[in-house]
Amino acid sequence: MRLLIMGPPGAGKGTQAVALAERIGGAHISTGDIFRANVAQETELGRTAKRFMDAGEYVPDEVTNAMVADRLAQDDAREAFLLDGYPRTLDQVAKLDEILNELGTQLDGVVALTVVEDELISRLLERAKVSGRTDDTEDVIRHRQDVYRAETEPLLAVYRDRGLLVEVDGMGTPDAVGQRIADALPSA
Ligand code: AMP
């Protein structure tokens, strides 16, 4: 299976993605994790990404798209993958279509987690106390929600029109949400 998982910052996407990738037996490809690993290793890509991440902005599409194209071409992503946090812009949707086309494959579904905004902010403020993430300050948290609404929310309609969107209520415990995802994707 080839899936995407989407949701606003704080929706619990990362936690659910790990479990879902395991269930489908595919590569878990988190663009946020790849950027953070590059920041930690102080690579050129990491230096570029860090400026945007710290400000709560998206890393430019050409940088992100090239990174994902490389990653999807690797062996462990051939049969199944879960893309986590990509695509996030309409340009990335078009690029992903191209990449999958070239690989001779296509998406089977898009899981979108929905959580009300007040809950998102309070979860992220809670996470900020323990994560040490430089993009978890209150101003940046609020900005990331605005960027999500402007840039990423429109993607839901695109995937809904394609009949791929599976919306899952992201409120409640991680286990409860995981169960809802499993129920919504019986073949995963
Ligand atoms: P995440 O861990 O998915 O919340 O991503 C953390 C940060 O990495 C985001 O706020 C962006 O700065 C950057 N990032 C991750 N994925 C993307 C993407 N698909 N496009 C642009 N920037 C991204």
C-alpha cells in the first residue's frame, strides 16, 4: 500500500505514522524527520532547512521535492510506503504525481487527521516543554497553524476529489485514534 498521512501540526501525525507504516510493512518517510536528521548532522541541506523550520515556514518546494524523489526511489519504498508530512503544498502534490508516475505507481489513500485548533495549540505547548524542538515556541506554533491552513488545507479537497481522502477524528488517546485509522483502512 502507498499512503499519505496528513494533519495540522499537533494532530498526532508522527505517532500514528509509525504504527501505520509498520502495519502496511512499508517505509515510513517523514520529511520533518529527514530535515531534523540533516540539521543534527549539520549537512548543507540541514543548514538550509533549519532557517525555515525555526521560523515555522515551509522549506522551499524544490529542496523538499528533490529530497522526496530520492527517498522514494530507494528499495524499501518500492512496494509500500507511508509519506508523513509530504506533500504540504499544491506544487508538492504535482511533483509527487510526477514521481509516482515515473515509478509506475500511484497512491492508494490519504489519511487526514482532524483535531480542533485549541486542542492543537495546547498539545504543542505541552510538547514544547519536553521536545527541545526549536520550532515549538508559542509564536512559531501559532504561525505553523496559519501556514498549514493557507498552504496545506487546500490539499484535502484535491485528494477528496480524487476519491482518496479518509478523514479520521484525531481527538482522544493515541490508541483510540490508531483504532479509528485501522477501522477506516480495513485493507491496510
Ligand atoms: P513536521 O515534523 O512534519 O511537523 O515538520 C517540521 C518542519 O519541517 C515543518 O514545519 C517545515 O518547516 C519542515 N517540513 C517538513 N515537511 C515539509 C514539507 N513537505 N514541505 C516543506 N517543509 C516541510
